[in-house]
Amino acid sequence: MAFRFDRRRPSYKAEDVKSILLLNTTAIGDTLFCTPAIRALRRAFRGAKITSFVSPAAKEVLWNNPHIDRLVDCPGRVNLPFFLKLPWILRNLRKDKFDLSIVLDSNDMEAGPFSYLSGAPVRIGWRESKFAFLFTILMPKRTGGLHVVDRRLKTLEVIGVKSDGGTPEVFLTGEEINRADTVIREAGLSGETLAGIHPFGARRNRWWPEEYAVSLCNQLSGKYGLRLIIFGGKKEMPFAQRIAERTKGRALAAAGRFKIRESAALMKKCDFLVSPDSGPLHLAQAVGTPVIALFGPADPAVTGPSGEKKIVLRKETDCSPCNVYDCAHVSCMKAIAVEDVIAALEEMKARGWVKANISVTKS
């Protein structure tokens, strides 16, 4: 298998593109932010075969996506097993003889090398990406305040692809929807109005305080007659269980029990979801569930929910947005009160986004 390094920008003709490689090796939220660009790419290159090189999380998001023809697994963490699998990965990756490779997320550390090793003569990526020298067409550095969805769509402008909207999407199967119905039935929640609660985030400084989550759950369940599903990953299982136990038996602790797509199907059954900036927040919106987004360290103009049926809650503090990984006081998240979420829910009701029988005056 021979590779040639050539820094000259190759000539490019859209009509000659028969096979395209996308590199999606990041997490849930980042991958969801790429789906509008993937949709736009398919519409621009209807006759081309589109392959996506995916991390395990990205595979869950992109599975069953009609705009992608083939998924190739990226083994994930770079370690000894990764290098042992590398020859097989490259053989599998290069089957399609790509004309064009595109990196939509500049945070993909593996993307540059795999873009180059794919053999695609035209390789599009971001100037600030690691191994950016391996791309043949470089996009400019980040533009301040530009939403990440728009930034990924901007990647495609260099090849003449125009946006058709910025709403992320996930394509669930009928089997996955039926599985969610079974879970709801077995939990004794059939016929109930369900609210999704995900007080967690990828970083601890994005978590909404547990006491706030418990208070919200008790108000939604006791005063408004809703049943709750507490979402999260395996690491959040004990926290979700504790919140459920403190919610007077009206909450299902789903954290860590279901895979990404199963959780998405359950979110689709919820009337709305409350969550800080996180993958599940964007996953809920991708399946059409209205969201109440709680923002503190991150800037909602950059990573907030990008579709419709959303209300973003954020309080002005001296240090937010900061995007730091650790924070001793998380005052920005503590500033978002339970009453703020209740008011947002009433606003959703007034807009017709949630069921009319949800009432903040019910006793």
C-alpha cells in the first residue's frame, strides 16, 4: 500500500466526485452537529457514495442515516490494540477509492492522518486541526460567535455545497421505537405524560445541582402530575438513582441502562427534556422533543440547541461563558433556579409545544 505526500492543491471538479469520505470520530453532540452538513452534502452529491469513518458514539448517532451509504469503524482510543488493527482498518477504509475526504470537526485528532491515509487526493479540513498539514484544502480558523453547526456547514462552501437548514437529526428504526414502548409499559408509565430530566454534562461544571433536580422532579411529578425519566450515562447511574428515589416513586432512573439510540427513542416519547449543554440535550432535539437548555460555562450562541422548539436558560455572571474544565463554585449553573425552568415550561405550553394538560396552576 503506497502513499504519496503532496502539498500542492489538486484540481477539483464536483462532477468527477464518485466517492466521499467523512471523518466523524468525536462524541454524541459533536456528531449531531455534523448531521445538517451531511444532509446538505448528500443533496449536492446525489450520485456519490458517502462513507463515514466513525467512533463508537458517532456510529450510534449516524446508524440508519439515509444520507450515508457505509459506516467504517474507528476503534477509538489510540493504544496498542489500535495499532494492531491499523492494517485491517486501512484496507477496509480504502475499498472505495475516495475522490474527496472531509473533516467536519476540527477536534478530531485522528482525522487528519486517516484523511491522508484514505488515499483521497482532495482532503478538506480546518487550519487549527492537529496534523492540518495533511489536508490539501484548509478552512480558516474559528469565527467567534459562529454556531458549530454553521461552522460545519461552512466547511462545505469551499466545494459549492449550500445549507438547507441547521437542525440535527437522528433516524430511529421502528424496532427502536417499539423497544421504547416496551420499556415504558414495563415501567408502568403507559398513558402518562412523560418529562425527561438530564441534569448532567460531559464536565462536572456543567451539571445542574442535584438539589435543584430533585426539587424540579418533585414539582413536576407532585404538583403537575407528570412522570419523570432520568437520563444519563453509566457514570451518572448512582446520581440518577438517588434523584429518582427522592422523587417519591414517580421517576424512572434510566441512566446507564440503555444505549444511545435506545435513550433517543425514550426521549422521543417524552413531552420535553430539561438538560444542561450535553450530548443528550442535542439528541432529544434531533428526535423532535422540545428542550429546556440550561447553560452556564458554555456559550449557547456557539453550542446551544440549533433547531426549533427550544428555550435556553442562562444567567449573566461575571465569569460566564468560560469553557473551563473545572470550577470550584459553578455559580452560573446555580443561578438557574427551579422557578426559571417552570416558567420556561409554561412558555412552551403557551407556544403549543407541550401537551395542554400540563398546568402550572394544578394543585
